[in-house]
Amino acid sequence: MKRFIQFNDETIDSFLFMQLTDLAKTLTKNPEVEVEYSPYSYVDKQANKLYVSHFWNHRPAADKWNGYKSDVFLRSLGSWPHTDESAIKGFVQEIQQSPVASFAKQVVVLAEDMRLEEICKQERPGTKKAFSARRRMYLQHFKAQLNANLVKSLFADALFNFHYMALNAESPLQPPAMSEPIHAAMPFIQKSLFAFYDARSTADVVKISRSLVEVLEEVLERDMLNQYFHLPEMNSQEESAGDTYNDLRRKDPLVNDDTLEEEQTGQEEVIEEEFQTWHRETSDLGNSFLQFDLEQGSKADLAGEGAREGEAGDQALAMVQGSARQTQRNDFSDLPADKEQKEAKSSGQPIFGKENRFAVPVFKKAGAPDLEAVGKYKTQKASIASLQKKLKNMIEKTLEHKKIQPRSDLHRGRLNKKLLRFFTEEQPRLFYKKQEPSPEIDAVFTLLVDCSASMEDKMDQTKIGIVLFHEALKSVKVPHEVIGFWEDTNEASADRQPNYFHVVIDYASSLRPASGPEILQLTPEEDNRDGFAIRIAKERIIKRSEKQKFLLIFSDGEPAAYGYDRNGIIDTHEAVIEARKLGIEVINLFLADGEIAESEKETVQNIYGKYSIFVNDVNDLPQVIFPLLKKLLYKSV
């Protein structure tokens, strides 16, 4: 069974997440930047990731938004361009063996963030509101932590809490009563704190922190127990890039380190001898070459005559190809499913998102319905007959009709302004007819049906809703298709995730009088990769010539598939945004068999926004969908 996509038992607000991601990409001017949730806020430039802290959760909406924004501002405008990673790296290496290493790391982050905050506010005055809210919430938090740590006699933690309050308070603070050594060193500690105000670079922050840590090592009995800020151990680009060419070269010394005497005098004797590759298994000479693995040998300065050129007749196992031809295999990093999508991209075919790079579509056609299915369908069709008429009338009134192109050169109609032909032609045609509405509706629909296991208790009700739409659209001659989708859990792996698309009604057969019983072939299967399915449906419907395109998704809004748990909601939300940018109206229909939980509503609304329809009873569907279709039509005019 599927579950809500959660982080630390928190349901992700995909709309908020998308806003933060767009903000980070704009401020860093780096389209590859990704935003991730984390217990602490920091940046990883090598991975192009910006982490925002879930410290801001469970707060009023305004405070939550300002907290997350302040993290993005601080990291995008501050840490990303202005933090000296080499200075941070050197400091981390210095204090690794310090008895107060945790305190030292966190005090550097505290002071550096304070410096970066001022830079952000100078460069972007509009950030002051978010930083003001950030400071207010942190002051409340550290005040409560200070009292709790004093009661527990955690003086290192209490001293750090006091540091934050002293640096950010609007008026001077008196230090609380702690141990005698801390009290004796407090004048120096406060002097060091105030020196942070004059820091102009990361190196200045590190220098002040180093002198402060030297004193704290003497006065603190133990290190901090809690962690409030995180200092990433920044590796250099060379270290993170993996083994270089020099790393892969042989480093163990040879047995001998000799130089040939003949080589020094330039009088070495050279004997040329042809080495045949014939053996008793074949009567033909081969064009292969031998390969030797040198485990021991002597070092010499003999220069070879250059690399042997590769030839067309080289064996398949010969892994060297020389200058005779250019290799066609420059990159061996492709994995099976990833290769399929890369090849599709090179051929101009669409790619379906980073989270779906290993997803592979598998299309399945509907089988011929048996007599039992036909009889059952007739029963369901009769049960929704009255609803079908209402929905038919609604579609006819709401959706635009196709236009008959204007006709000219007629014997009757409206008089054309070009009357010269009255004098130049014997039987002039001077009339025309304006563009007129056609009886055909200028619209196309795709009904995408989640066939995952979590739809098991909703599938019967969902199929009734699909039958209702199919019959209503068929009655007004609007082409449409019905596709069920799911991911095969048993076949899914890290490098290939087959996703099945069961096309029970296609555009060509949707208006046939006998079509419909195939809908009953939809059954709950396994997992669902909603973002991938929406992109597949988008590519199919975008090829249609109709003006109005509608993508109706019958789903419970809980995407879950192989490696899709963390970012499933985000990826689906992105797929919805992509489709809407192309003019496709995306609507989610949540047909429930009973009361809908508030958490389910929030999940669906996080993905589809205000275009989400929640229906407890299929009889209520026409009344609910009518105003939404009307709103979509007015928006597109």
C-alpha cells in the first residue's frame, strides 16, 4: 500500500517547495540548484544543493514562509558567493581534536551567518522583513533553551544560547550565572563576541573564533550536547571529483631502476623480427595483437616508436583503439533505462523529468470485452443516464464550438467591399459569409486513471465516474481517451522502472457506439509514478489539433514508486505546471467512497492547486464540475 510522501513525519507542501526552489535558482543565477529539507540550513555547492531547515515548521503561515525565505536568502545571497570555503575547511581541520569541537563549529556558523545577513540586507533591502522574523523566532527559541540548559547544568549549551542572544539582542544582556571558570573568562568572551561585528570576511570570523575557542577549551568541562547549527566539512573540488589520471597511474616501484648502457651511448643493437599470430586452431593469420600485464620489470629510457594504430580487424575484446578511426563510445556511464531516455533526447523525443530518468513506458491495449462485461457496462450506463444528460448539456453550454471558416466569392450573403469585379467580370461574385460556429465542440479530453493498489477501495466509484464522462463526451462527439497507469513493483530496479499504460479507450475508438465496456478492464495493480504518467499523457494530447485540451486525472493524490517516495509529490506538481504552461487544463478528480480525510485533501491540493475536485458521491459530480469547467473556459478566452 502507498503512503503519504513525508519528511521527518511531515507532509511536504509541494507548492511552497517549488516557490523556494525557484527563489534559490533566481538568486544564485544557477538553474541547476536544488532545494532540500534538512534539520539544519547550509549549502553544498559541489552538489548544487541548498538546504532549508524544518525548524520553521508548525508555525503560523507568515512566520513559516519568512523562516524558509530567510534560509534561502542567507544561503543564496550570502553563503553561496561570500563564504570562503578554504578558510572554513582549514578551521575544521584545526579543531578536529578540540574538546569543544562542536561548540567551535557552531560558533563559526553563528558569526558567519550574522556577517552574511548584513550583506544580504545591504544588497537586497527587501530581505529585511524575513530576517527580522527569523531573528525574533530564534531569540524566542534560544531564550527557552538557555533556561532549560541552565536547569540541566549544561553550561556549554547555555553559553552558546547566550552568545546568540547577546549578538542579536536590541539592548545589552547580563550573562547568566554559570560555573566559576566561565564567569572569570566572561569579560574576554564578551569582548570576542563584539569583535564579530567588525568581521569583514570568513577569514576574520575564523580568526576571532580560533582565539575564543582557545579560551573555552580551558573553561568548559565538556562540549555542547545539542546542535543548533551545522557546519559542513567542505572538501576541495579535487578531492570530491574522484580519482584523477595521476591517481590511477602505477605508484608501486619497479624491482629494478636501471638504465641500459647501450641506450646512453646511442649504439644499442636493434634486431627486427616478425612475430606471427598463427596457432593450430586456425589456418588463417590473425590481425590481433598481444597484451602483457607487467608485474615486475626494469625501468629504462628506451623510447618506443609510437602507439600502434587500431585496425578494423581488431578483436572485439581488444579494448584499445588508436588513431586509425575515431571511437563511437566516448561515455560509458549510461545505464539501460537512462540510455533509452538519452537516446530519445538526442532524437528530439521528450525526456520526462530527472526523477523519472530510469522510467520506461510500456503501452498495453485493451482486450475485446466479453458478454459479461458488456452486460455489466449496460447496467452501469443505465444507472447514470440522468447524470449523463446533465453533464452532456453542461459540456455543450460550456465548451467552445469549432468555427466554420469564412467563405467568399458567393452569389448571395454579405456584400464584399471589393466591388471592382462588378465592372471587370461578366458574372461577378461579390458576396461572402462570416465565420460561423460548427455543431462540433473544439475540445479533446484525456482521462488518466491511477491504477495503483491504494485505489482499491475507490476503483468501483472511479469507474462509474469514468463511464459518466465517456458517455457524456461520446454523446457530444468530443474525442477522448481513457488510460490506466501503474508501475510494476516486481520488475522495477535502480536502473529500470517499467510503467504500464493501459489504453482502454483511444481517440480513434472513443466515438464508436459500442465503445465503453473496455473501461471495466481497469483494475488496481501496484505502484504509481504520477509525474511520469502526466508527462506521457501530455505528449499524446498536445499533438491534437483541438483548441481546448483537458487532462482529467482520477487519482487519490498519493504518488509512490521505486525511488519516488521523497520527491514524488514535487515531481508530480512540476509535471502539472509543465502541462498547464502548454495550455492543457489539468484537473484532479478525487472520487471517494465515503468521507475524505483532511490529510488526503492537503496532499491533492499541494499537487493540483485549486483545480482539485473532491466528490464523496458520484451523483454530485455534475454539480461540482460545472463551475470548474466554466471557470477554465473563461480563463482561456
